Amino acid sequence: MITEDGRRPDYLRLSVTDRCNLRCIYCMPPDGVPRVGHDDLLTLEQTARLVGDIHSILGLRRIRITGGEPLVRKGVAGLISILPPGPEITMTTNGLLLCETAAELARNGLSRVNISLDSLRDDVLRAVTRRETSLGAVERGIRCAVEAGLGPVKVNCVVLRGVNDDELSRMVEWGAGMGVHVRFIEHMPLADGNPVRETVLRDEIAGLAGGGSPGRVIGTEETWTRGDGLSFGIIAPVSGNLCRDCRRVRLTARGVFMPCLSGVGKVDLRPLVLSGAGREDIVRRVIGAVNLKPERGDCRSLPMWRIGG
Ligand code: SAM
Ligand code: SF4
């Protein structure tokens, strides 16, 4: 489907849970998230059915499974095996549960993972995630993913002023040693009860990561090559205009379809599923929502743990 303004949304970010085993200071409110009963979530079968309906109209090229932390949702590997055939299936995860799950995820059709890691220092990791995490634990997850065939792995790092902005260059070198591609994300300040910090923007991130020259922006990422030949990515939701070429739509774990991260045009599909609505009804609502995808969305008001980043 091509929208009325000529964009082609063919990339679905599929959130399978609001819950997480971490409490990152830029994502989760300090006291965690309100507990959602299983009755408020789509079942895995309902999720697969809705994704099938969405795919039938949008012709999805890629589905990225996210959360919350997708690997805390029981049965997520099984979900992969019942998603519609065709689109590439990838996942964004904090990596901590990958050693238990990577082989089954790969067997069931997951092709690649992106893993979040914000520091190489354990004390900083513990402060950012508000949990007992460590670099070693995330490195183990990366190795398990690669062994299972879920590479090449990309590592996402949210840059936080005064917290991890002094280690970007070292992270690029660490990434080269681990055989992963590190991408730095501009911190999006959200109305989530966390301290608001001044965002470190693209140009400053590039300098802190070792400089060099930028290549083209592909998808949301601008890839930089340093003088020493090492490369890194920058994702700039704050200083860049990612909306212009945005091909993303989202389905939350509660069944809300969102044509834009800002929430404009969102439609709750779960009541339709529960009332036994047919494919035509769902498809009509999806088309209506996609046509409301704004040219530029204001993404400051929605929590990441609910919509999956
Ligand atoms: N739990 C998984 C993880 O952390 O990779 C998947 C869900 S998380 C919401 C998806 C992505 O959103 C992560 O890479 C995370 O770093 C990013 N993210 C969360 N809050 C953010 C914020 N305020 N600004 C920029 N990126 C953010
Ligand atoms: Fe959990 Fe990911 Fe949010 Fe961190 S960024 S709290 S790992 S959902």
C-alpha cells in the first residue's frame, strides 16, 4: 500500500510485551510499569492473525519484534513460527536471555538481532538499567546470538550526557573487537517521570565516537567511517528528520495499531478481534489509520516500553 502522500509503510515494529527485566532510566519510569493482566494483551495467536491481516494490505518487508523486553514474553519463539511467511523477522533485545533462547529463535525463523548496550562499565550499566547487569552478561548474549546464526549483530547505545558520553570512541573499538556494529542513538526525552537531560546531538556524538566522514542515511542510520577505518552508526530522531522517509508502523502488545510513534491515527484493534471481526473490518481500519500517518510526528509523549522504540 502507498499512502496518500506517497510513502510506503512496509516495516512493522511488533511489541509483544510491556514488561522488562531492566528499568533503563531513559525508558521506564522509576517504579516500573503498571502490571497488565494477560487478559489485556493479545494472545500469540491473535497477534499472528493481526500481523497476517496487516501484511495482506501493507505487503510487509520486515517485522521487528520488540517490547518491553521481547524475551520475557513466554512463547515468543513459537510466535515467530506462526507469523505470515515472507517478511524478514528480526528482534531488538537487551540480550540478557539470548543464551537460553537464541537457538530456538533461529530455528523458528528469526534472522537477526539488535542488542542494546549503553556502557562498557558495569557500574554505569547498573546505574542506567537500575538492575544488576554487566558487560559480561551482554557479551555472552551476543556470542550466543552469533553462534545460533542471528548475526551480524548490531548494538544500540543511547547516548546520555554525563553518563556514557565519554566512552563512545572506546565502544566503537570494543565493537570491532566483538565483530558487532555499534550505533549511537540520540536520547529522546520523554514525559515518563525520568530526569530530563540535554540530548547529545548527532554532530557531537560523531566527534565523541572518533569522527571521520558520514555516509548516506539508510533507513534511520547514518554510517560513519573513522580515519582508522572503523565504522559506527548514528540514529538521530531528535536532530534529524526521520519522519520524511519513515516506513514504520507499529502494533502494541495490547493490540493498538500505530501508523506513527507520535500516536496520531492510532486504532485499537483488540476489541475487533475479540468481537470476531472479519479480515475486511480489520483491513479497513488499518488503511484508515495508515492514511493518517503524519508528515512529521511529535514523539515526546509516549513511553518506549509500551511502543517498542
Ligand atoms: N528491551 C529491548 C531493548 O532494550 O533493546 C527492546 C525494547 S527498547 C524500548 C527498543 C530500543 O529503544 C532500545 O534500543 C532502546 O535503547 C531504545 N530507547 C528506549 N528509550 C529511548 C529513548 N528515550 N531515547 C532513545 N532510544 C530509546
Ligand atoms: Fe527494558 Fe529495553 Fe526499555 Fe531498557 S530500553 S527498560 S531493556 S524495554
